[in-house]
Amino acid sequence: MRRIFIAVMAAFAVACTPATQAPDVRPLAEGETRVSGFVAQVADIGHTRFNVAIQPEGVEPVGLYLNAESGADLGGQEPSSFAGQSVVAYYTISDDPLIVDVINASGAVLLEENIPPSAIDLTVTGTLSGAEATTSSDLPDVVTVTDAAGAILRFEVYMTQLVALNGQQVTIRYRPNERREITLLRLASAR
């Protein structure tokens, strides 16, 4: 009698499990954060890069960055296919300061991003490096500024006028910014 009960219960459990239910999403890696919600927008910002706005229930939207060539796990989906869908996203947070302007040693502004000044803007003065050539792709290049104390700040920028300043003293006014970069994105129904 006990064997029949166990067999009936096992059959019931199998019958109640949807055939489309996939295994759980992997555990969070170190430094990852998870958010679930409705994808309000997938904006193509060029060269396999996207801004993704996820609206969790009852809270402010979360803006995320996706570089489709960075190895982010999209479960075989195209980024645009997530628009209007309920999803689970894993992401990391890193510093991504935005350059407001670059001033050379004589005080001339050589790169101005037309960003109005803000009380949160910071400056760094030091030696510019990494600006050997103009940007030749759709992706920004990386430059660094090393200050007198040896601290190094990293900036992503499209090289134009900065090439003339490589190896020279500059002052960069920048705005602190966080980049929330997607590492995994799945439809909530496909988890």
C-alpha cells in the first residue's frame, strides 16, 4: 500500500510540473546584483551596445548597460527580444566617470562635452596617456590620467583632440558615474 501511495504521489508531482519550466538561473557571482521586472526599453546605442531599462514592481526603474559582445549570457536571445517582457537580470557595478571637459596646461578647453557644470563634478590634474591615435571604431578608447601622487583615473572617450595632449599635463573635469553592466539576462518564464 505504501509503494502505491509513493508511486501515485510521484506521478502527481510530475504532472504538476510544467514541461516548459527551465532550471533556476545560476547563483550570483561575486560582485553581481540581481533584479527582476518588466523591460520598459531596449535602446540600441551603437555597435552591439544597449541601454536596458527594467521596471521592478513598485520601485524606480533600473538602468542597465549591455555590451552584447562582452560575453553576457542572454540565453541565445537577441537583446531587442527582451523589450516588453518580464525578465531576470544579473549585473555588476563599476565606476565609469563621464568627462565633462579637458583643459591643457595653458588653460584652453580642448574637449567639451556640453554638459552643464554640477556641484558633484570633480577634477583631476595629471599626465594623460593612452591617447596615441584617433578612435577608429564605434567603441570608445580608454585613456588614463596619473596625478602627482600616482593615482590613476580611467576614462572611456572617443579620441579626437586628445591625441595632441598624449603624455602632457591636463586637467579633466569629470562627473562620477556608475555603470551597471548586464552579465545575464533571461525571460522570467524561461528561468
